Amino acid sequence: MRILILGAGKMGKFFCDLLSFNHDVGIYDYDPLRLRFTYNARRFGRLDEEVREFNPELIINAATVRYTVSAFQSVMPVISSGAMLSDVASVKTGLPEFYAASGHPYVSTHPMFGPTFASLSNLSNENAIIITESDEEGKRFFRDLYSSLHLHIEEYSFEQHDRTIAYSLSVPFASTLAFAGVMEPQDAPGTTFKRLMEIARGLLGEDDYLLSEILFNPHTSAQLSRICRRMEELKQIVDARDPEAMVRYLNDVRDRIR
């Protein structure tokens, strides 16, 4: 299959490396310097006649969330009407409407791992989501691809996906930012502190717009309100120095993570 990847960031290069030995892969980025270390793939510095001649059958949009729709719009003039569109965006806001108006078959997925934290050589403990409304041929392609990586695969609707992401990404992101936001230098940090700092540094090494878009998920605010309520509850227990209330609180938390 002829596959065009939009965006030569971490995820774009990951898909390029993954697919280029079994498919005819081309990769485009607006910054040609980002294409220097791509291997075994065609490199496109412009979306022009060269891409039209390549005639991709599948477009994998790996641009950052901020530019997902605009990246699709920029490639539309040089692809055929039957080309399948796909995205791997972590937030799907605006994509259902774009796909409905595009006239193209599409498949939307979300690999639930990031190059910052995941071991890309061993993904057997990681997950992927395939959007239910996607074209069946596209779903088969990504189901086979993700299965070859031994990923656990779930199917969610667009709505279910964004609700899940508000819980599974926005909550840990916000909690980590709250921890880092009150940080002071430590001369002798403990093990737990060091682990949390490692997570915070990894998170803050991600693209600012990616973090913003995940936190701007329409469902995030409700999850943040839950965090605030639990933090206020904990604060009241600490202020009152109430050991019985603390035990109840800790047991409730233990039940939630079993």
C-alpha cells in the first residue's frame, strides 16, 4: 500500500519506521530538516505534484493536535478522492465534523502510548483505541497493525474516546502539573519524590500544544473538579488530624486502584 505520513515528529517517525518495510511509505513535514533521519521512505518537503504522482492510498496524519485538521486541509488538493484519511490524535474534537464534510473514507485511532514514556521496542503492555465510526477497511488495517505490536485494542466512539481521554490522560497530567507547580529544590529527595520528578520532567518535555489540547478536552473540567473535591477532603482530614477519617480515606483510595 502507498502510505503518506503527515508530520515527522516522534509519532510520525515511529509509524514511518514501522510501516516502511512492508509498504511504500512517504513522509512529509513542513520543516525539511526534520526529515533528515527518516529511513527507507520517500521524503516530501512540499505537498505538490510529487505527492500527487505518489498517489497515496492512505494518509496517516501525525501532525500535532493543534494542526491535525489544517494538515488534512493542506494535503487535500494533491490526493485522490478515494484516498483514506486517518489520524492518531489524542483528542478528537472537531474531527467527526471534518471527516463528515471531507467525502473521504476515514479511520481514526489513538495509540495510547507516547514516545516519551513507552518502550517502543516492547509495547505488549500498551493499548490502542480504534474509533467505531471508522471505515471497516481502515479498522482492519489498524487492527492488524496494532495486533502485530501485541497492543491491547478497544473500540470506542468519538464521544467515548474523548471522555476516556479526559479521565486517563487529563487527570494524571493535571495531577503531575499540580505536583510540579509547588516544587522546591531538594538536596536529599526520597525515592517516591524522584520518581514523580521523572514523570513531571517527561510530561513537560512534551509539546506545549499537545498538553494544552489534551487538557482543553471538553470533558476535562469535570475531572478537575473531582480532583479538587478529593484534595479538599484530604486537606480537611489533615487539618483536623483525624486518624479514623484518614484510614477511611486511604481504604477508599485502595479500593479504587485494585
